[in-house]
Amino acid sequence: MKSESLFERAQRVIPAGVNSPVRAFRAVGGVPLFFERASGAYLWDADRRRYIDYVGSWGPMVAGHSHPAVVEAVQEAASRALSFGAPTEAEVELAEMLCRLVPSLDQVRLVSSGTEATMTAIRLARGFTGRSVIVKFEGCYHGHADALLVKAGSGALTYGHPSSAGVPAETAAHTMVMDYNDSSGLKALFQEKAGQIAAVIVEPVAGNMNLVLPAPGFLEGLREQCTRSGAVLIFDEVMTGFRVALGGAQARYGIRPDLTTLGKVIGGGLPVGAVGGRRDIMQKIAPLGPVYQAGTLSGNPVAVAAGLATLKLVSQPGFQHRIESITQQLVTGLAAEARKAGVIFSAQSIGSMFGIYFRDAPPRSFAEVMQCDRERFNRFFHAMLDHGVYFAPSAYETGFVSAAHDRPEIETTLVAARDCFERLS
């Protein structure tokens, strides 16, 4: 297989042969696939084998791979310039669109990644409040900035290293970690740390310990505690933005955070992120205020063109309803096939995000996620891969459906799942 030879070459010049840990397949075993091409709902690997894709580059390909409108926008922008390092009209248009679609955004600052967005949001919250303590939730991943790699999820969780070497103890000491969906614990923490908490950062729908939905009242409690204490509430919508609703999770649940971080979809597959929110907080950022942030590629014209084209597609009437319906068909069908085979399994979705779990009910916390049968997931993953269906190579990742997925892709997936569940029974 060409992927095997490419992986051997890669390991000689790239640590572990990959440029992001989860790609190495160490969580599921085997050799990672190297891909050459993508179109619509499909990927083709280096051996030209086709797969139905439920990873979607970890979320941004909501319109499907290589959508003609997005490709045309990128080609047109690239024909004019690859980078200016200076303002453009297109970045103003993207900022205006984001402020129009996402309820909490008065102003936004474009950056180049979700990690950069969350890092900036944390610095901005500390600069605005004059406080140091940050609260995050176990299993939620907000990028690889030092202050946030404390019992993180995603790749760090996959490999069993909840916090990273190289993060100074004094940096981690300013980050408090709570259980997701633990409203009473959060209330107690705010009482204990009164006047010290700069911000609470949360995935409003957790997507980096697999998909975990917020319990009733959890997000409302966060808003109440932050408002009462003067702390900044940060919604990390890098994954949920334009996936769970057009205006993100904050629109779906009716909760208005003080700051929001975005990524994935707003770049349409190219590197873009954003931090935005209340005007009084955003105006603390340089050059207006004392909180420094900068980036040569911020607002890159090619990435902005891809983002604008993608957002125009996802804003079309009926887009969100249709993609949510297709995703629901997938998870309902998977659960039904597992039930027929007598396999302990559950699944759920919100918008175009979905989670599959080898346990009897969808988890509500990090601890319940860890109760899932990972070994059985790994067998299922490889069996589905043999059938040409590509799920995320980790039991701790959310899946994604695109607008290019339709009934044929769902039916093919369910037929494959039927055989795979029967093998597991």
C-alpha cells in the first residue's frame, strides 16, 4: 500500500510521521491513511480507494469537499494575491457577516487558527478583568496554548496524557478544571475564588471528548455565575459555530457569551480563526488597548475568500435544517443496526455533529465518556474502513456530516455498519 510506504518516509523526517497527533492512528492501531483527493462527501487515499468521509477535516467542510463555489472563490483570490499583510475589503466583509450571524459579536479580530483565537480570548479576558484565574472543563479542548493544556481532551486525551510536558507548573496553576455539566461544583468554585476568576471557557457543546451535550441549566448557570462575579464567559465555538445552528450554539441555546472563538467553518478548509464579542472587551485589544495580539497572516485574502464563500452557502434557507436531518438519519440508523445485532451502542447528534459510543447511553461527562468500550470502537473503526467508510480514528472525537452527504451515502454507511456490528456481536 502506498500509505504504508509514505508513512515510513514520513517517520524519518516528521515526528511520528504526522503533523497532528490524532492522525497517527495510534489510538486505533494500524497505519494512517494518506489522502490525495476529496470531493463532496468522499475522500480518495494514496492508493485511490474511495471513502465516505465523516471527519470533514475535523469540521470545516460543512458544504462538502471542493465545493465549486468555494474553489472558484479561492482561485479568484489567489490570482490577485496570496498575502498582503495589510487590510482588505474582503476581511471587512467577513467580519460584517460574522457580526450579523453570531448573536454575541459586536466586533471580531481575525486570526489564523482556533488555537490562536482561544489564546487571544484568554489574554483579552485577563487584560479586561485584571484577574488571572481561568476555569475550563475536563475533556474540553481549546487548542494547545499552555494555559489550556490542563487535563485537555482531543489528541491529548487520546494518548492518555491529560496535560502536556513543557507547560510550566506556574502557568497551569492559574487554570482551574471542573467537570463538564457540574453546575453545583461551578457555583462552589465561584464562591471559593470570588474576585479571582478572569474567565470561564467552555465548548457549549463538547466535541473533543466525543460529543457531549450540555445538561439543562448548565449553560444558563455559567452565564449567571459569570455575570454575578464579573468574569468573562467565553464560548469556544470553533467546532460548533455554523454546525449546531447558523448562529452557533449560543443561538441554539439562547445564551449570550461575552467572547466567542470561531474557526473551522469560517475558513472553508483554509486556516482562519476569529475572536469576537462585546465591544467594550474587544476595544482592549491592540492597537486600541493594552492587550497585544498580531499576525502577518491574519485576514489572509485566500483564506478569507474561502470563508466568505462557505458562509454564504451555509446561510442559504433550508441549509441547516437539511443537514441536521441527514445527520439524524445517520445516528438513528446506526443505533438501530447495533440493536439488531445485540451490540451495546448509542448515538446522538446536534446540527451536523454526531457522536457514537460503545455504551448503553450517550455520556454526559468526561467520566462517562471514559466508560465507553474503546477496544470495541477500534474494531468497529477498522471494519468500517474496510467497507470504505471513514470515521475519526479515535473513540474520543466527534463526527461530522456535510451538505454533500445524502440518502445514498447514509444507506451505504448503514449497510456497512450492519455487517460490522454483526462481527462485533
